[in-house]
Amino acid sequence: MPSYWLLKTEPGEYSYADLERDQRAEWDGVTNPTAQKNMRSMQVDDLCVIYHTGDEKQVVGLARIVRAAYLDPRDGAGKLVLVDLAPAGALPRTTTLAEIRRNPLFEQSPLTRIPRLSVVPLAPAQYQALTAGAVT
């Protein structure tokens, strides 16, 4: 059974449309220790929700981990990891942060409690709510 994750990105730097164009990408640039710990837990075929930060603040697409955590070759200290992911489809309906915050499923989620965390684990019910466009 896969694990579920929410990955945040600034769409001006790398958007979900960029991931669809590229068909595979290294998910790098994550330095927060908690986010790095989460990335170290990722396995091939884990499922991800891509969340645009900044002015958008909404869930926009799905992705799948295609290479589990490995050392970031650009990190001279050898401490940071990255993962590779592939797009799994745009969502038929985006879900805004305001909608997520109103949903009781997310009351204890790091997504709402620790807003700067860029890699957030999701419970299966949270993933289902976001991917079904059911967060209201």
C-alpha cells in the first residue's frame, strides 16, 4: 500500500505544468529537516498531491514517486536527499487552502499546523478528499 504526500512548490519556480512537460523531475531544493525526514520515507509508487504556494495556494495535480530518496549530488555536505517523480494527472477540480482548512480531516495536519513545511504526509482519507475534489 502506498504512502501519500503533499509536495509544495512555487509555481513561478517549478509548476505542475512544468512537471507534465518534463514527464519526470528531481524534487530537490528541500532543506527543512522535517521535510527531509519525510522525503527519506518516500518509496517508489508512493502517491503525491502537488500544491502550488504563493498567490495560488491550491492543490493542482497528482504525481507518483519513481525513484526513492537518494543523496542530492549538488549537496557538498552529503546530507540532503531528493526524490524523482512523474506526473499522474491534473486534478479535475483544484482545492484551495481555504477549503482544506474548513475540512475537519485536516485539523491536525501539518499542512494547516506547519504552513512552511514543504513535504507533508497525508492520511489516506486526506488524499482521497483532495484527489476526489471533495474538500468543501
